[in-house]
Amino acid sequence: MTVRRAAVLLLLLVPLLTPFLSATPASAHTDLVRSTPADGAELKRAPAQLTLVFDEPVALDDVRVVTTDGDRLPVSRLGEDGVRVALPRTGTGGTGGTGETAVTWSVVDEEDGHASSGRIAFAVLAPVTPDRGEEAAPALSPSVRKGLVAARWAGYLSLALFVGGLAFVALLWPRGAGVPRARTLLALAWVCGVLSTVASIGLQGAYVSFGGLRDALRPSSYADVLTTEPGVALAARGLLWVLAAVVLGALLQGGARTSRSPGWRVGALAVSLGLLRATGLNGHNSEGSEPTWAALADLFHLLGAALWTGGLAMLTLAVLPRRRAGELAEVVPGYSRLAAVSVSAIVGAGLVLAWQVVGSYDALLHTSYGRLLLVKTAVLGAVLLFAWSSRRWVRTRLDLAVLLRGDAATVRPFGYSVAAETGLVLVVLAVTSLLVTANPGR
């Protein structure tokens, strides 16, 4: 199957994927709009309840309100986007007398799983408001956040190596299905993909409960996450990795004959698109007014990145070390064309996603999300410079390398360029993992 035929097949599948693509779970993080009493208010009479109103509908199970002693307060429904909190009448932090009452609240966005929190304090007949600097809202554990970023980085890398590696073997190098290095790379990508998905579920549970790394190992953390929309997306990704084991097993067993089989290629394409879309479900791609187009752009963005990154890894670790003239002449020009198409998809879809999520130049320059996006763009620009160098080698030196039967000195500059390109792509994936956990520019 040529690259052109693969592109035609993808276009034919787009109408079938439209219902799946229209599922857009990620939205802006849930924020508190107002509270009654308001933070910092001074009251003459102790209130019996506190009301919290958020900027979007919330589920009661996703809202936690605790006193300064750590006691969780009961909450009840107040419309779709608000809750009533029954305040204690006595004890520390209570409202039975004069002084300050303080509570901390946290809410988990039921769609994208991100947690928000804050602190509300008000005084009852208190002439002087006590210093509140020592008390803070519940904070996310740095270890949990770093672990979640690492798990997502491993997930992105595994996805790229597996999907891109399968495409590389199916489209450009069918006999690579029998090469030990290529087989090992695909198997390791699958194992890491499964482990990163399982770890992400536990870490997500610890993240939304403001717990530590130990909480990521508790069965209750997994149970809590799997009842939410982000948890369902992670579970779907896990099931798709199970299906990917069937595709991988068939390839490892049948070798080159299987990689040329139309039935296997259709199955590999279906599993790959499912993995790409399930990964995008926990991102910020639906921020903005056109979530369906953003979901489609996210799919092509991930697909382009997978084809490019997985192909680079296959080229660096499996093809170039063999230095076989016939393979170089067959594989390298095809990958060069595929990489050019992939980069175009990455850039075009990335522009759509950037505008959809960030929304303005001011947000791009003055928010942490926007600055991370600029860092990603800068690193990607460096990657493209090495990619241009590799493409120039293919045009000017590949024929000589083939004539010299893969002479090491002739191939070495191309290998260095591809290796540098691969290393910088890993940095791009790391920045992407940080972007998923950062507040969007909007």
C-alpha cells in the first residue's frame, strides 16, 4: 500500500469517524463564580449555610468542602451549577460565635478531570480579621503532578512508536516485520503503552483527591476515576491497547506476509485511529467555539506526530544500523515523503488547535499555557531544521550511499541528523505532556 492509497483510505474513513470525533470531553477548568457569604465578608450574624456557584454544571460527588480541622461538610444541590454547604454550628471553624470561619473547597471538572480549589473565610462580629496567611487551599502534590506528566509523556511516546512503527512496516518496509530490532521496538511500545495507561488512572485518582503518590496505588482511586468521563476515556484506551495486542501478535507471528495482508492492515488502521482518538479525549482540544473541528484537528495532529516519530525511531534503530543498500533505496525516500506529509499535518492541525485553545495573542504571550506552547513551537522549529538536513541528504547523497552499498562514512551524517531529530521530538512530547496538565490559555 502506497502513501497515496493510505491517504485516500483515511479520507474515506472520515465520515465513519464523525460521530466518534464529535465526542468532545475537555472544557475549561471549573471555577468558582461567587459564594454567599463572599470571601472576606464581615457578618453580624452567623450563617447556617454557604452557597457556591460555579461557571458550569457540577456533580455533587465532585465537590468537596472541608473545615480547617479537615472535617468534610455536607453539600446539597443548588441548581445545575451550584451547591449549598451546611456549616457547623460549634467547634473550630464553626459559626456558633464570633471570630473567623474558614473552609476550603475543591471541585473536579467532570469532563476533563482537572481539579480546582480555593479558600473562603468570613468573620462574624469580629472587629479585626485574623491573619489568614498560614492557611491555604488544598494544593496538588508536586510528586503526583510530576508522575502524571511522566505517565502522559510515556503514553504519548508509546503511542507514537506503536502507531508510527506499524505504519512504517505496513507502508514502507513489510520485511521489517521479521527484523528483530523492529519487532522488539513494537513490543516495547505496546508494553509501555499499557503500563502508562494503568499508571495514569491511579495518578489521576490521586490528583483529583489532592492525595500523594501512595494514593495512586489504592483501588479506591481507580474506582473513583473510572466512574468519571476522563476515567472512561482512559479505560477505553486500555481496552484498545488490549486489541492492539491482537494486531501485534498477528504481525509477530506472520511476519512480512501478515504486514502485506489487507485484512491485517485494516485492523491495524482501526486500532491505531482508536488509540489516537482515545488519547485526545483527555486533552484541551474542545476549548473554544468549534469543538468538533478541534477534535478532528487533534486526531490529525496526533496521527502526523505518530507517523513522523514512529518512523524516525524505526529508521534510527532498525533500518540504518543494517546499512543495506537495497533497504536504504526502498525505505528512505518513501519515509522522506511520508515525513513531509506528516509535518504538514502537524503544523496545520496545530495552528487550528492553538487558536481553539488559546484564543488570543495576549493569552499566548501572558499565560503559562501559551508560553509552553511557544516553547514547543521553538523546539519543533529546531526539529524541522534537522529534518530539512535529512531530506537534503536523501536528495543529494542517497544514490551515492546505495552505490557504495551502505558505506558507513557516507551514511553516518544522515544517521546523526536523524538521531538529533529523534531526540528533539522526545522533548516536544515532554512539553506536550506539560500542556495537558496546564490551565488552557482561555
